[in-house]
Amino acid sequence: MRIGVLALQGDFAEHVQMLRQLKVEAIEVRLPAHLDGLDGLIMPGGESTTFAKLALRFGLIQPLQQFAASGKAMWGTCAGLIFMAKDVGRDQPTLGVMDITVKRNAFGRQVDSFITPLVIAGLDKGTYDAVFIRAPLIETVGDNVIVLSTLLDGTIVAARENNMLATSFHPELTRDLRLHAFFLTMCQHRQ
């Protein structure tokens, strides 16, 4: 299995390392040609406006949209989630491939970062310690979007729409491989 990680900016190296721990070929994606032959794609945490500017510069917007439309699995974490969303509440280029409305930096500044245990649908073996750093939240979801996890107050922090997965938090900053393994099952069961 070949999984790409958008490597324009952000935590791409950490995702690559986790994929390699799972014995998967991890490909750093910087150009449209790098999408060829991939079974799935991860868009990491980082800075969503920077992703958009660099994706525009390198001609990646339409190829990324086509990748999602093809039914191949796509996962956005933190800034990657923002980049996938149809609505981010401001004028910012996004892929617009996932029917979610997102609020950027919803949990405050970097000093407000936190780790909290989550119950995530589809993961076994107890809770998942999620790392939130200047994280977005999912305000609303479309009819075909399944909420996978919320905070205790009901705030949506993980969701899935067909072949697309979105998490507000940074799974690449943990040692827990379960979410990456979950994503790999999505890659094997193409929509």
C-alpha cells in the first residue's frame, strides 16, 4: 500500500514516520505527479492558509479535488481538516471536498493547547489521547457526514464522509497508531 502525505508545510514528517511503523510505503506529496499510484492521502496539521497558498502555487488544488472525487481515502488532521472543508467561515481557499463547516483556532492560542481522552467510533481498546494545538472544531456536518467523536460538551472533533476522514487534533504527535491503522482500512475499502 502507498499512502501520500501532503508535504508542503506542517507535520508531514511525523505522519510519514507513523505510516512506516505500520509497514506502509509513505510518499511525500509536493507536486500533482506525486499523487499517481497512491491508495490514500493524509493532509497534516500546520497552517491552513499556507497550505492553500502553496497548493495554488504548485497546481495541486484541482488534482487534490480529483483525488477525493475518485473515491480514494483522504484524511485531514487539524489544518488539513480546514483545507478539506466546504465552509471555513471566511474567505480562504479550500478544497471544498467535505461537507463540514469549520471554525478555525476554536480552542484558543498555542498556550491553550491540551490533551484529552476521546472515545472514537471505529477504534477499540479504550480512549484515544488526542492532542489539540490551535485546533479547529467542526461546527456543522452535512447529511452524509458521520460524527466519530465529540468532546464531553458535544463539540465535534472527528468525522467521516464516505472516503474522507477529518480530525481536529494531531494524531501524529502521539505514539498511538490506531487512527493511522483505521485510515489504512479506509484505503483498502475504496468507496
